[in-house]
Amino acid sequence: DFNELENSSDSSSSNSEDEEEAPVNEWDVGRFLMQQMQLPVVHLASTCKVVEALLENLVHACHVITLGTALLHLEPCIGVGSAFEGWSPRGDPVYSLLVPVKPPTGHCFRMELGAAGELPARCGRVHVELECVCSRQRLLGDVQCLLHRAEDEQGRDEGPCLLQNLCSHSYLDVEKTARWLQLVVTNAWLLLPASHRCHLTVLPSLRSCKLRLENVSRRALCIEILLGVQEGDSGVFLTSQEAAAGLSSSTTWQESCAVPEVLFFRLVAKQAPRDSCHLTCLKLFAHLLEGTGFSTNCLKTVLMHLLTITPLSGWRRGDLLECMDEFLQYLQGCLEEKQLHHFFLGNEKVPKELLLPLDFRTANPPNLFQHLQQEPEAYAQALREFSEL
């Protein structure tokens, strides 16, 4: 419950103040940093559970509203992004959730992908095609085969159609789909008991569904629902997240490894010591380098590489300063070589438990620092920012 969550937050804030008043041993800076950075972690995990439960109910309500329409089927949501990985670079994170979509009966998706290793990320399009369901029509009678419908029935109005309403030139349109989801969510929210206690605002967005949820105490949560089309049986999706600069087509979807990233950090959490400081290390550097040319994605990539080439037993709470130093050394080496490899592409160290597309395993790993090789000014700036760090 959102309101109960607020009470637990107040309690944790009180505990935080008590801990801040405790004397700090200047020789135990690592322990002090660890305490300060871990204070909001328990509350973050609790909020993630609340948000996931809320979105699960919201998606179910969306099913009720869209039942019987020949539009998209929404699958159970998946928490992605820093908050669901167990950390957050800022105090009030945006809780991102991916909602996979499946075509309605009588339709299928055909992906048209670029080459693996494209930078900054591979993009693709989703071609929507009709498929024969004549056998089901004869056996069950609950559907009509649109592909082989009799000519005298072609003009009959049978309600919303995926190809007509959410596609452009037979390709699934990101912006049309986002607008459809925003409308469905607005109406589905009214079916939930939570709508009597909280106010939901759907914020403007071209490619996703951004929500602001506010309770009676005016405490707010920001949630972003991303739509995704799964690549085979893998954990990689073409998603509706903001496309790279220069890609203005509304039928362009961007490939995302957000789900494998969440699963990777969950796998590490199971194998690492209970007091592991790897996420604290990431949060500290994300905070220190905010506003620089070192993106959160870059820092996360450095950490994931380190976690697969160093013993997890070396990431205990008392090792925080040593781990930060090792992080800096690795980043410095990448800067000197102007080379930071993508973690999931062409990397033999990626755990086999993470299901990736076959071409990910065989691809040449793209260089996330390629721009530093091509732009001397960007490289000089990166060196200055690293020196200041």
C-alpha cells in the first residue's frame, strides 16, 4: 500500500538521522560511506515491490478493458532500470517497467533488425502480418480468419484492428501504440481500489506511458511504462524507449538489454557476500560523475566487467575503498586505450543463465568509447573529468 509505504519511509528517515548523529571514525571512511549509501536501499526495495504489484493490477485492468479487441495483448510487467537493480543514482528515482506486447490472434510479428553491435544501440522495426487461423475458426468459432475472409465480408466493421489503428505501413508504430496505452491506462486506473486513495496523472510522452502517482499526503511516485517486443525466447527486447539522436521514425524501436542487466545484478546478489558493496560503489561514482561525459550506462558497464573478472568475495563492505580504487584503475585503463567493450555482446564472461540472442554471443563487441577515438575534444574533456574525479 502506497500510504503504508510512506509510514515506513518516515521511520527509516528517523533511523537515518540517528545514524548521522553517531561519531565517525576518520580512519573508517569506507564504513561511513557504506552506511550513508545503504540507508535508502531497504526503502527502495519496498517501493519497487509496491510499484510492481500496482502495475500488475493495472495491466490486469487493461486486459479487462481491451478484452475482445483485435489490438495488442499486454504481458506481465518486468521491473527494469537502476531502481529494480537495487540502486538509484538520485534520491527520487523513476520506476521503469517493461510491458511485453504480443499480437492478437490472427496476427504475427516479424522483426527486422539491424546488425548486432550497432552504436549506440541496435534498432529495428516490427512488421505486423496476418496469419491463417481457419482451423481454429472451424473448431472453436471464437475467431475469424482475417487472412482468408470471404470477399463479401471484407467491408464489415468488426471494431478496432491492429493494422489500421496502431501501425504505419504495416509496421507497429511506437507513437500510436504509446497513445493507445496512455488511453487504456487512464480508463483502467478507475477500476482499481487504489484510485480512491491516490491521484494518477498521465504525463505527456511520445514513446512511453509516464505516470505520476500522488497519495493523500501529496507524496509522489514517478513511473514509466515501456512497451517491448521480445526477440525470440531471449531476455532482449525491442522497446519504445527514446531512440538515439537522428532516428525520428515512429516505426523505429530500440533494442534494450535492460532485462538481462536486472537479471545479472540479481544473480550477483545471490553469489556475492551479503554485505557486498558493488552497488554502493556504482551509486557513489554515478553521483560523483553526474553531469559529466561518463554516462550511467558507461559506469554500469565498467562494474559488470569487474564483477566477472574479480572474485565476488573481494567486494565486502570493508573493501569499499579498495573496490573504488580498482574501479578507477579499470576506467583509467579504458580511457587510455579509448576502448570500453559492450558487456553483453561478444563477451564470453556473460553468465550462461542470461538468455541472449544467438548473434549476441558471436558478435564482435562494440566499443562504447568509439567516440573518444573520433573526437579529440571529447577525449580531452573525458581526461579532464577523470582527473578531477
